[in-house]
Amino acid sequence: MENLTEINYKEIFRKAYENRYNWNDDFNGYKGKCIFSINEHRHEGQFVLGKDFKPHIQKIDDDKIIKSIASQLFEVCIHRVKREFQSVHSENNFNLLNSSESGILMSVSGKNNGDKYRVKNGCINMVYRKIHGIIIEIFIEEFFDTGSGILSKRYTSQQIDPNTLRPNSLKLEYEDSFTRIGSKNIWILNSRSIKYLNNNGKEEKQKFIFEELSLLN
């Protein structure tokens, strides 16, 4: 049986987890125009993201760019799928590591042992998770309140080697903006910029724009 401290921290995390914005189960996907730019190069096409959350990119010939646009659409949609807290974290306990102005830092024990989260003002502002053998570390600097849940607006993401615990990828800086479509308070990503320093130490910027958005029936 969990002690009172564990129950309290698990409850703090649960409330923050359930404060995230999700699409309803009856969401059937959407379509629109996609624009990808990197430095001075720009590509335009069309996309359809169905209920199966498999993006289909059209009118762009470059396979690398198709994959890049599709990966952003997929990454967005998997975070919008509603998964009940109990089904995801029933086998986890949450333990206090420290509390500061940045928030309450917790470590996970149980099924996802070693993961860490930080919560402040009812929002998860740091994620440290092992996924497919790689640790992903995310720091969220700004949120967007849809009125039906919170979305991350400005954040950084980096991969950590699980053996050395040192970064083994570029540090990516994200900035997202969202638009509401339809009559059910559905919020969709309409732009994402990703900044990073390339291998030569020069800043590069990718931008994804999604326009003329409409819901699929």
C-alpha cells in the first residue's frame, strides 16, 4: 500500500497529466496545406491526417521533406490522443526529488522506473523519459491555454544517452502556435519553428506551416 506522501505526489502529477489538451475520441482527423522551409528553401504541398493518425503528404517530391513534415504531424497527433491516467500510470509511483521555484521534481518508481517529471502551477514543465532505449529530456518554457486543456508552446528537446547520461543529439528549440477549427473547440497546430545549432555551430531554423485546415467527417 502506498504511503500518504506517495499518494499526494501521484495525485499532483495526475492533475497535471489530466490538465493537458486532448482531442475527443470522435476526432476523425483533418487536412490542409503544408509549407516547409529551411533557411532560404521553401516547399508547399497538401496533407491528410486520418483517424489512424498516419499522415499522407501530397504534391511534394522530396522524400526527405515528406518524411520531415509527416513526422511533425505524427508527433503532434500522438500527444493529442486521450489516454486515461490509470491505464498509463497505474503501475507507477511518484516520489519527491526536490521542490524549487521551477516546480516539484518527481522521480518515477515502478513500471517506468527512472523517469522524471516536474510540475508547476498544474502543468508538467519537464519530462525525462526513456523511450525505445533513448532518454528524451524536454523543458517547457511557455504554455497555451485552450480553455479545454494546456498545450506546450515554447520548449526544448534533446536526446540523452542512457549509459553515459550525456546528450547525444542536437538541442532543438521549438515554438508552436495553434488555431481552433470546427465547432467543438478543436485546436490544431498551425505553425512550428525548430531552431538548432548545426555541426558547424551555425544556427539553422526549420519552419512548418499548416493552413487551410478543415476537419474530416
